Amino acid sequence: MKRNYVAEVKEREDGQPCFLYLNMDSDIGLGSKTIIIDLPEGTGLAEAETLRDALHRSGASIRLV
């Protein structure tokens, strides 16, 4: 199965954890909704980028059932 999104690392205000924003390449049944992965408190830019890169390398796709 091919990855159907591009994950982007987004930063919040100082002291707030980064998060991942998923740009979907195809409709998975959400309509105009957005997928955001909230990361734990203390997650910095480097950790968020590591997670993003791991998701991209894995080739995992997202779907709703």
C-alpha cells in the first residue's frame, strides 16, 4: 500500500510541543477535516522531525473504516 499523505512538522508557541500535520493526497472520508498528531509535552523540533521521517519511510497509509 502506498503512503497517501505528506506529514509536516508544525511548531507552536515557545514551550509548547510540536505537532504533525498530515496533508492527505486522497479523500479518506473526512471531507474538509484535517489530521493532526499531537505530540507529548516536551517534544521538540528534532523529535517531531524524526517521527515524520519514520512515518514517511514506513510507507504506512491512513484510512477510515
